[in-house]
Amino acid sequence: MTSRVSGGSRFGGQSFLDLCLPKIRTARALMDKHGLETWLQVDGGVSLETIERCAEAGADVFVAGSAVFSADDPDAMVAALRAKAEGVGSQSL
């Protein structure tokens, strides 16, 4: 697994930094070019508003601690996040 930190480090609840999207795309392109079957994780600021951009950039593992644990219904939030991320993949088929 390769991980990209997409928010400030040190504590939860950081804002997502869009400047990380090109780095995610580059990492995915390099992994694909070299035939690496490796997960690409994004950690920091992942939420319903950002997960699609992360998935479109090539991430396939998402750390969404604050989005999940601050939700009224964490199980529903996980399901919603998963649906958004999986929806990106199905659009490209």
C-alpha cells in the first residue's frame, strides 16, 4: 500500500488539500506503468465532498476518520462514502 497525506498531519479534522490530487494521479500512473498491483491510500480531509475527486485521481483506499466518527450515523456515512467512491469506478466502464 502507498499512502498520500492529503491534509495537514498531526491531528484529525484537517481540511482536504486539492494540491495533493496531482500527486495521487502521478503515483497511480507510476504504479500502473510498472504493473504494480498496490493500493493507493488517501489520508486527510476525506469526506462526502472530497472522496470522488480522490477516487478519480486514482486512490482506492480512503481514511475518513472525522467524516465517519463525527457523523450522526457512522454506518450510514461509511455506506455513503463507499457508494461515492465506487460510483467513480463504474462511470469509467
